[in-house]
Amino acid sequence: MTSAGEVFPLLMLGAVQHPDAEFRKELKAVIVEWVDSLRPRYAEHDVVAALRECTGTVLEPFSLTEEDEEIASILLRVAFSEAVDKTRFRIVSRDTLGISGGCVVTNNLNHYYVERYARGYRRKPQTGYWSFAPRNVPVGAVESIGRSARNVSKLATTLRATIKGNDSGYSVDIKGVNLESLRWPETARLASQLQKHSVLGEGKESLDAIGLRAQVGKGGISLIPASPEATMRLTAHLLSESLVVLDPGAANEGRYKIYLRLALPDEEERQLKALVSVTTGYFQEWVNIEIEQAPVLSESQQLKIARWLMPHDSWVDPRFLEVV
């Protein structure tokens, strides 16, 4: 089950990078109000001042941009609140490649530095610390895939989903699938994983339970009934315009999911509404936290984030797919 807190990194990204300045301000106000509800022990200016005291080492200087400081201060106030009560938080320098090393801030706003240098004085932080690595924000890849899913009629190389009749009854075809970008497994393993973990309809039956076979080829995936009984079951879902969630499973950390809204085909072929969502873990190398709750957004706020970048998996339902 998805925790509401897993949405938080996406909200943070929207608060600092959404192109609408007024919406950034609105979203940040929602976040700050929520942070205050956690009873943080420190004010924002105290946290920023503590961050600026960390300079790193001669070989590994520590630096953050103003945007990095803004994000880090919010995360630190969450971590060191009465409701969350963490003791350490690690922040990687903006100039650092990867996710190791950085400034570890303690819950009394002191700090020590973890070096990447092989002969460094302190090299390994304890495991389990929350972390923030500014350089690892995956916004480019997310935005590219999100735009593709929202503009299937305009861009020739993007994700495109259709349904048509064939000898087996129906064929649902998805073209323009880049497995690496979706963080999906290689073709040889993908079909069986999709059949096991993808779900269909309000009952969230697996493709295997329905009797749908996934066929994976270069740049495309097809869903085909494996029997006359499976065709009948699929027809019922076509009539009710059920939602299909294509998912290779949680073992593929940080994967995307593809959502399709089923419909009966026209005489030849019918295009289906499609949407790609980001899932738990995608932002983990950027903001790695574990929290049960997050600020609650209105549907209009969720849509503004989804139309700019991508929705979180927990937001998507049949209505959301129609209006996004």
C-alpha cells in the first residue's frame, strides 16, 4: 500500500521548480503549514544558519544553491520535528556526483562531515539516515515521459495506446515504450512480470486472473486474450471502460506505471487514453525520506503538478485520467 508520505518529494519539486510562480508560492504555503503542524523544533532561519556553517573539507568543499537551502531547510524541520523526531540528516554537496558523503546535521543543529576521499577522516555514516542530494533531481526524464503520455496525438515518437479487433477478439497495443526510461526490466522478463503485477478494473484483478497475455516486442507491448473466456471477461471491462494499470512490480524500484482507460474499439482501431505516473522510490536518490503523511492537495493542485510534470501513482483514478 502506498504511504501518503511518499508523495512528498514530488510536492517539494513542484514548490521550487513549477513554472507558475504563483503556484510555487501556493504550494510552498501548503507545505510550510503542514510542516508547522508537525511541531518543528527550529525556525527556518536557524536551520539555514546551521547549514551555512558546514563548509566541508579542502578536497571536498560543501556548497548549496539558494534553492537547495530552501529544500534542505524544509526537510530538516520535518526531520527534527516532535512528530518525526529524527536524530541525523545527511545533505550531499551540490558539486558531488552520486549520493555518498556530505554534511550530517544533528538534531541539536551541530554537524560533521562525511568524506568520499579514500583516506578521509570520517567516511561512512550510519545507515538509515534521511538524505538529500541536490544534483540527483530526475526532473528531465520525468518531464519527458510525462509530456509524451499527455501529447500522444501531437508527437510521433511518444507513447500511443490503441485497441482493435483481431482473430483473438481484441488486441490492446502500446507503442513508443522505452523500457529503460520507464525503469522496467529487460524484455525477456517483462511479459511475465506484467501479467503478474498489472491490474484491471475496480477489483484490481491481475492480467493472469483475467486471462490476458502480455506480448513484449521492441518499443511495444500488446495485451491479447488467451482464450474465448478471457475475451468475454475483457469485453465486460471494455463496456465499463475499466482502468488498466501496467506495472512490472515493486521489485523494480522507482518504476513508472502506465494507465490505460479501456473502451470498445471502432470499426478498425480506437485510440485509448493513456497516462504515465511516477511511483515510490523514483526520487529516492534525490530526496530519501520515510514518512507516513504528506500535505493534502486539492484535485486542482494535483492537476497542476500532473500537467507540468507527472502525477504520483496514488493520485490516479478513472476521473483523474479523464481530466488531466
